[in-house]
Amino acid sequence: MNFSTVIFDMDGLLIDSEPLWNKAASKVFNEYGVKLSNEQYNTTTGLRTREFVQWWFKKFNIGDEELLKAETKIIDLIVQMVKENKGAIMPGVNYIIDFFQKKNFKIGLATSSPMQLIDVVIELTNSKNYFQAIASAENLTYGKPHPQVYLDCAQQLNVHPHECICFEDSFNGMIAAKAARMTCVVVPHHTQLKDERWGAADLKLTSLQNFGELHFGLLSNK
């Protein structure tokens, strides 16, 4: 495979924001008498906030009239927490970007998060100059696991999906990347490493900083 492009997810991959999303969602959901277990929460990781709220509100028979209010509250809370620098940069972020920059790869970002949060994370990670394309599923008809956000990012970069290596941390994100006909490397949370569903990925790692020339060669020779 001749690769020319790398596309990164954001939440849980570049920044350790998943615990913050969980905390924000829990706080808002508590107002409606809803408490999610970690197992329940993990099943909807990678979805847009709107879809996440819709899924659980339907599950717990909460009226649609509260959807927008709950979604807005969750996003405002997560943005506030990340701004307060509670979202730590994940290990290996600078390393992996440098790895692909040295190969003269085009670099993109494809995330379910709204631009409001993307802007905060880009500033926090000092990565504004690294990304030649940023695609958000915020206003798309469908978010991950639908592939559209990845296809949009590839289109912005003027590359074919087959030229792209994607890095993901969620199951829904992995499905989106594979549905876009891209090569997918997953870096799951350590509590989910043994999940058999990651078998659909082209490569599984414990950290971004573990990716090296050997892994790149294996992907290129597939």
C-alpha cells in the first residue's frame, strides 16, 4: 500500500478527554435521574454528543424536548474542563506527528467533536500548524461509525482513502475508518485492550509512542 496521509481522531487519542466527557455527561444525566455504568458509557464512545444523548434519553424514556438543553450543557462543561487544562495530552502525540512529518505525509484530523472543542484542543496541544485539514462530524447528517467525516477529511487533503492511515481509540471510530476504506491503527484505553472487536483493525497498539518503522512497514506491505 502506498500511503501519503495520516488522519487522527481527537478525543481519547490526542487528548485524555474521555474521562472528562464521562464526568460531564454524568453530571448532566444526574439531573434527569440517569446513571450510566462504565460498560454502558463505553458502548457509545465515539458518537457525537447529540447522538449520545439521544441514545440514552430514548433508553430511559426521557422526552426529546430536553435533548438540545442536555447536549449544550455537556459540551459547555467539557470545553470548560479542557480549558482549565484538565485534559492531559496523551503520550506520544508529538512523537507520532513528528514521525509522519519526517515522511512528508499530509496530516488531518477527523473527529466527532464540535469545532468549539476542537479549537480549544488545538490551542492546548499547540498543533494548529500540523494539521492541513480538520473535519468535524458536528453538522454532518451522520457521525461515526458512518465514514463521512473521514471521507471529508481525505477530500480536503485531496487524497484517495486508500492512501490514508487512521489512528483511532474507539470502536465506533474504527468502524468509520474501515468503512471509509482506510487503514486503521487503534490505540484503545487500557481497560479495553483485550476486547475482541479490535480484531477488525489493521494494527492495535498500547500507545502512540509505540508506533515505529516496523509497524509502518507491516501496514505498507499488507
